[in-house]
Amino acid sequence: MDTTPKVDPGSRRMRGSFKSKMGAMVALGAASLMLGAGCSPSPKSDELVELERMLQDPAAQDLRDIPNAARFHQEARQLRLVSEEAREERNDELSQEYAVLGTLRYRTAVAIAKQFEAAERLKVANAKIEEVNPDLRATNETRNALARDIQQLDAEIRTAVREREARRQAEASRRESTFNAAQRDNADTSTQDLQQVNARIEAAEAARAAALEYKADAYERSRAVFNRAESQLSNARDLLRSQPGAAGTILQQVNFAVQLFEEAANTAKPIHEEMVEKMRPENRISVLRQMASDNFGRPYTEEEYQGVRIVMARMFEPQEANFRQNTDAMLDVLARLVKEYGEFSVQIEGYTQRRGGVTENLATSQLRAHRVRDFLVERGVELERISTEGFGQERLRFSDDAENNDRVEIILRHSGR
């Protein structure tokens, strides 16, 4: 069975066309290089860097020995050379196009190499067809899949070239249209036009300031529109400096900027007002009390003036300042709550049960308060927000379970800022 990869006549015609086109592009690149001699080269484009990386891969050398793949590999190398030459002559756009085409030709070579390797594996499989019939079917499927991949890749190459050319022509047309419009506007330059432009720029500045009052540059839903407005206004200012006679074009850009600033403000306004309402002290205190109750339980939370008290019972080993096992989760919840409500001060009160001496218990309660303070600081809470105090065995809270009194109580109080 002949396993040599077949190349259909249409593919040969396409490759001949590519050679003709590449020859024309090389000639055009050479002409550009002669015209631009003496200029310092620009930095290499990402596409050229990627092409060089692939060609320097040790595996790329194997492509030279594989039928059909060697030609695509050689074309990729030639395209890298002309891309580098175009770059050295500061023709960056042409250099980038050569690099893209070179990358596509290299990937075609790799695909052909994979097809060739599959064909070689098929030869081995044919020798053992009776034993490895399932492997033979799998190899055939792989070969067919690779053939489809090559066809798809070739189609993608043609599509990519067409799309790049269409974008280039569209961009050239846009620039020409803008230039022509500016030239027409230059012919009608007048003091009245400049006054109108300046007045609209002032209107755009006012619209921008109104949008910033609602922090339109900060909220996700309004940020993109605000940034577009900033870009439009900046472009209008640049055009006014470089071509002050292009009043019509400048006015169009400024008016669009005003429209975008107003849209951003209208989008951000309800979001900002809702955020301001949520940040009102009474609302923050109310939400904090509810969150404390949800996380620590209603029996262990109490309302305080401008805040809330959280009772963390049975937190310590008896007569020690060491945390009991399985208390880390509760402490982590406390740390997240304290950090989220950064405008609240943190007062930590330490307590003990009535075991041991009064003096010893007072010292232990102070150490317990310090231990919780240190934990919060390690989790990123500012030390200046925290105060501590130990009360020893005074103020017993739990009479039915003495070890519940080995506790701390946390008072979060709004600072009024």
C-alpha cells in the first residue's frame, strides 16, 4: 500500500500562486529596504519573535528531511529573512505581515510532518495487520484527521491574508477620509469656528466633571463608556493643536465625547447613590449587627451604642491564654468582619472563669485579649484600631457552664468618620 502523502493539483496551483505572491512581496520588501537605508531598526514585533523561536526549535531541523514539509519550512525561513530586513528598514507593518505568513507556513510544515509520521507508522502497522487491526484503523483515522487539519490550516492562511489586507485597506480609507475631511475644514477656518469648538470643549469638561461626581470612572458598568469619552476628548484636543482649521471634525469628536460622558454619568448615578446610602453610618451599623448575628448566633451578639458586641465563649484552655482546638474558623470570621468594616474601632475584653486566684485570673484575661489582638493584626487589621482590657473573673456571663466564661468579648463601634 502506497502511504506517501498525496498533494492534489489544486494545492499545487495554490503553492505556485503563493510562490509568485511571495516573490512579489520579497521584491516589494527589497525596494522598501533600498528606499529606507540608513534608518535605525525598530524593535522586533511579537510575530517576528515567535517565528524566530519556532525556527530555532531543534525539532525544526527535522522538517528539512521530510518530503513536502521541507518546502514550507524553507518558505518560512525566507519570510523570516525578509521580515527582518523590513524591520531593519523601519517598515514595521510589512515586517509584521511577513512574520505572520512565515508562522503560518511553518505550522503547515509541522502539519505535513505529522501526516508523514502517521504514514510511516501506517507502514509498520501494515506488516502486522492481522494482529493490530484496531491500531490500523486508528492510524487511518489519524491520517485522515491530519489531512483535514492541513486543509483547514491552508484555508485559514488564505482567510487570514484576506482579512489582514481588508483591514489594511479599511484603515487606509479611514485615514484618507479623515485627512480629506480635515483638509475641507481647513478651507473654511474662521474665528467663529474656533470659538464654537472651545465652547463645546468646555461643555465636554463640564459633562466630564458631572460624571466624576458619580465616580463613573470607578464602577464597572460605567467605566468603559467613561474611558471612551476621555479618549474622544483627548483626540479632539490633539486635532485642535495640530489642525486648528478642522473645526467640523473636532466638533464631531467633542459632541460625541459629551454624549458619552452624559451616558456614563446616567449609568453611574444610581449605582453611586446606592453605594452612598449603604455607607451611611446607621446603615453600616445595622448591616454589621445582622452579619454578627448570622455568623456568631443571636445569643452571642448584643447591640451596643453605635455598634455591636460579640461574645466568643469557650475560646481558651482553662487558666491559660492558649486558644482551644477548632477555634481558628471562628477567629477567621471575626478577622474578615473587622477588616470589612474598617471604620469601626475594635475593643477586646478578656475574661476567665472563677478558678485560681483573682490576680492570676486578671493577668490571664489580659493575655487573652492580647492574644486575640495579635491574631487580628496578623490577619491585616490595623493595630491603631484595637484596644484591649482584661476583667479577670468578674462579670461572669455563663452560670450553667463555667468553661464558657473562658472567653473574649469584641465591641465594634462606629468611629463617626
